[in-house]
Amino acid sequence: MPAERVLIVEDDPEVREMMGEYLETHGYQVTLCGNGEAMRQAVAESVPQVVLLDLNLPGEDGLSLARWLRGNHDVAIIMVTASAEVVDRVVGLEVGADDYLSKPFDPRELRARIKSVLRRAGGAARPAKAAGGKRVRVGTCTLDLATHQLLDAKGGDLPLTSMEFDLLRVFAEHPNQVLSRDQLLTHTRNRAWEPFDRSIDIRIARLRKKIEADPEKPRSLKTIRGAGYIFIPD
């Protein structure tokens, strides 16, 4: 099995080298970059499976780069930030990050986060086109469970993060059932998040923009006040 490809975007050379050496000793194929320009060039040469993206970079910051990555490539994104402020985590989630890691961190936690996002993503990029398998109607779209694709009404592929796919899969497996935030975290195996933070709410809001005819008046992913969310199939 080929080694998983990890791209590290970090402007501090000591931290960058430490992360790279640690991951290489554990079998990962690592590319190191110090800024956004170098990151774009590295991605153009070979799209990684995971990007470790520092929030505070010189020039183009990590949030801008995360938006670009999410809009152009199917990669797992782990934001790395020196701040433990909730606002940084929330903004990172809003632009499409799959996870976050606060400095300073134990290298073992770094590896655990990478393994987690790779497991949720299936350890590899999705096929470019659906190749069959079970499909579930979700709002105005169709979720292909075999290829991890979300298809719009015309069959076009909509961008979908690994956590967004996991959420839609859980809802598809539990139709007409109220699921609390804690249950959603358990079913998606994403215990890195706190059950009362905004990570689930943010992702639900993003999913509604993709699958609902009117995201402000959702008909498929409904909020049950004080309880959680429910998926109502057409």
C-alpha cells in the first residue's frame, strides 16, 4: 500500500521540520511548504490526501488557502493554530476544515488527527465520477454512498468534506429520527469536537446550502429545538 501523502504548510522552519520528520518516521510521504505560493505549487505537482495548514502564514493566510483548497481539491484539511480561541476554530470550520490542532501539541496527537481524517475520508481521494452503488435522495441532491459524492439535480458533483459526507450518511441511515449533536458525533466517530460547540451546527448550515431548495426554510434537514436534527426524506 502506498504511503499516505501529507502536505505541511508552516512558516516556522523548526516546527515544520519537526512535524515532517515525525510523520516520515511513521510512514507518511511528506512535503514541506513555508507559504501559500509554495503550497499551490506543491499541490499542482501532486495532490496530497491531508494538508496541515497553519492559520497565521505570511502573505496569504491559512483561511484563504483553506477556501482555495476546498473549492478546488478533495483533500482533508487540518488547521493548525497557535490560538485556542473558539472563534479561530469556528472560522476554520466555516471555510471547510475537517479538524483543527492548537499549538503547542504533542506529535502523537498530530498523528492521531491525521489518522482520524484519513479514516473518515476512506484514506484516499474520491473517484472523479460515480461508479454505481447505493444512492440516497437528500433534498434536491443525491448522495452516492459508494463514491462519497453529492450530486446536484443535473448530476454535477458538489464539493463535500469528509465530515459533511459522514453527517449525510448518518442522516440517510437514520431517516425520520431525531439525532442529538452528541449522537451525530458518535455516529461519525468524530469525538475530537466538543458536543456543545458549534461544529455540528456550522456543518448542518453548510449542508443546507447544498441540498435545500431554500436553506432558510429547510425541509430535509430540520432542527428540533432542544433535541437536535432530523432528516426527512422526500
